[in-house]
Amino acid sequence: MSAFDATETGVAGDPYVLGRRGGATAYGEGGPASKRVVVAYGFWIFLLSDIVMFSAFFAAYAVLAGATAGGPTGSELFELPRVAIQTLCLLVSSFVCGLAAIATQVRSHLWTQIGLLVTGLLGFAFVVLEFQEFATMIAHGAGPDRSAFLSSFFSLVGCHGLHVSAGLLWLGTMMAQVYVKGFQPRILRRLMCFSLFWHALDIIWVALFSIVYLIGAYA
């Protein structure tokens, strides 16, 4: 007898009958997903939409990388030692963010806060170095209005920098919430989403560092 037939005839005893109290929503195991799984799934969709946006910026940069209009090129502008320090800051911050996530699993307030604080400090150092790079380039007449190449460069790298800056604001908010409210389920879900967001920014930066800086510096 199918679930539909059982529901129509009022047959009890089948734990998978649709609408039966205490049963699942359909045939199969498990029933409805937990809120944590649903939130994670929805946030992954958001991250994928963000990656699509970055893909458009990467495509624009790839097309316009050679359109310097007689202005400076990447090999003349990029300072790889500075960018290497930026990369190190972001990679280490992502690692420490993972340690903070482990600390939340064992419900350690102290180590969670320390991990989030170190993550934020390294992220802040990354943003400061990026701001200094932009300021130096603009001071030497290599602003986004100088060429199509520089317009695409500032758009791509600046978009990532804005995401990191927004992540730092989010991080500060989460530290305050953990301090005030502790490890409530909704706080843990928000920390999970932040961790996914921060790691995604790290992955995007690795692609940006490889495609924009490494290739541009030796082109």
C-alpha cells in the first residue's frame, strides 16, 4: 500500500505516512533536515552567487589586462613582497578561523574569542596593506581612471577588499554575541556561516593572487 493510499484510508502504524505525527514527511529515512543543515545549504547558495559575481570581474580583468593605454603595466606596479605578506595574513587568518570553529565545538569561550580576535587582526592587517597599495598607485598616477586595465584591477581587488572589510564587521558582531549570549544554537549557526564566508574569501584571494599578481608581475 502506498503512502497516499494509507493516508486516504486512515491506516495507522506506518511511520512514513505523510502527515502522521512523529513520522517523516515522505518515504525514506531521516525526515526533515535540521535548521543547521538548512541554514548551511542556503548560505552555500549565497556564496555561489557571490562567486558568480567574482567570475564576472575575473573575466573582465582577463579581457582588459592588456589595455593599458600606454600607462603602467602590472609588472611595473605590483610589489610581490607586499602582496605575499597580504596572502600570508589571509591564509593564516583562515587557519585560525578554523581553530576558532573547533573551540566552539568544545564550548570554550576563551579560545573561541582568542581565535576570532586573531582572525580579525590578521584580516585587518590585510585590509591595511591593500589600502596602502591602492593609495600608492593612485599617488603615482595609476588610479582606476588611467586605463581599462587599472579600472578592472581596482574593481576586482577592491571588491574582494570590501568583502573582507564587511567580514571584519561581521566578525566583531559575532564576538560580541558570543560574549553576551554564549553558544546558543542560533549563534553557532551564525558562526558557521561566518566561517564559510571567510574561507570562501580565502579561496577567491588565492585565485586572485595567482591570476592577477603572479601572472601580471611577470607578463
